[in-house]
Amino acid sequence: MALPMVERDPSLPARVTIYEVGPRDGLQNESGIVPVDAKVAFIEDLVSAGLPVVEATSFVHPKWVPQLADAGEVVARLPVAGSVPLPVLVPNERGLDRALEAGVRHIAIFASATETFAAKNLNSSVEGQFALFEPVVRRALDAGVDVRAYVSMCFGDPWEGAVDPAQVVGVGRRLLDLGATQLSIGDTIGVGTAAHVARLVGDFADAGVPAARLAMHFHDTYGQALANALAALRCGITTFDASAGGLGGCPYAESATGNLATEDLVWMLTGLGIEHGVDLPALVRASVRMAEVLGRESPSAVVRALA
């Protein structure tokens, strides 16, 4: 298998963490139901490929995301208290109850930077969402469970248009103040560009939130995900969300197409001489197997080139 030439840029971080979201954020947007056996095998393949974190599923009500109605069965077959974190997304206290009952040690909550998306995704307002999250975060931390926070629509909103960076920073600061250990900044509809990324990271720094507390979650709707990831690297970001095979989108925003493909990110990082710990051939094999389950070719350029 071909690998990129390595040209180390000493101005960039020496190592990054890839937070794999394919089994949750990737599969939640599928039109059909993926069998439990296939989901579990996918997660196991991703862990075997060296992904240091693999988000397994979401304890959301099946009415809202029927593709993840089998979350309990999936989690029951995984080592959720093992050495590799297998977080689950929880939308509310009921979701947290299910996570705690299942022995989950890492959860994520999902906030919005805009009013319209908060209404559509959370049936709440931007202000009201914090009242929903506060007991979830408090109870999770009391139980010794780590909490990550996502913020959606950080670069643009399909209903509201451009999003003020100050609004994103305000929401993010409040989530960290609640007790989240990491904040994932989402370009949910893929409209961000490199300078916009640098501006937002800089605004967080000015508000007292260092790059070490941030992760970046890019979508590739306009082909900008890798360029944005490189811009974030230059700003000191060392955690990136990505989805094996480029799977995913958002069930509440039709313009949100596939996530940044993990393979494409790994190829770029490898070429830059940045350590990531992922076995690219094994990762490609995992994505090819899932593409076969889904009955279509992977949207990842690297998977298509190397498979």
C-alpha cells in the first residue's frame, strides 16, 4: 500500500488525537438500519486499527434517531470500561441513566450555538439548553464519568446564516464552566474556511480557553475539511473528530453532508510527520467492510485510492 512522503513541519504539533465518530455520527444518518453485529464489528475494527477514542452510539430516543435504537444492545457487547474510551452521546438525564446503567465511563452532550438549531435538535433555546445539561453534567461528574461537549453550527447555520464567533465562544465557555473537559467545535454544514477557523480559535484563546481544551469537528460539504484541519493544527489544536470512510451528516440539518474522513486526515497527518497511532491499512479495511454493509462506495478519497 502506498503511503505519503513525510516532510515534518516543526511548527506543527508533534502528535494529535483522533476522536473517531463514525459509529455514532456516521451511522445515525443512514436511511436504513445497520445490523448490530455489523456495528459492533465496525467499532472493534476501529479500535484494532489504533483509534484512541471511538464514539460508539447515542442513547437518544428511537423516535428521533431510529438508526440508533439498538444503542443498549451495542454497548452491552463492548468493553465500555476498558482502556480505549468508547463514549456515548446522551441528550438528557434519561440518556444518562441508561449510560450509567450500562457502565459507560465517557459521555458527550450536544449543544447548539444558534436558536433555530437548538429548537430543532433540542426542542429548547440557546439559553434553555444549559438548564437541560446542568444536571446531566453534574450527575455524570459525581459518578466519575468524563463529559465532553459538542457545539453545533459554529461556522454557519442553514436557517440563520453566518454565526457570530462571540456567540460560539459564549456557548462554549458556559459548557466548560458546567464541567465539560473538552469542547468540540462543529462546522455542522461545512461552510467554514481556514481563516475563519483561526479567528474562532483565537477568540476562544482571548476568552481564556486554550487550544488544548478544544477539538475540531469538520464536515466536507464544500471540500474544505482538510484545509480547515491544517489551519487548526497551525493554531495548536491537537484533537480532531473524524469519521471512518467519511460517513455521516446530521439528521436535523439536510445540508450537513459527510464528516471529515478519518483516512483522509490520517494521510495528511502522516505526510506532515505528525504522530497519530493509527494503522492506515487496517482503517481502510474497516471502512471498506462497512461500505459493503451499506451497499455503496466510501466517500473518502483515500479509501477509494487505496482499497
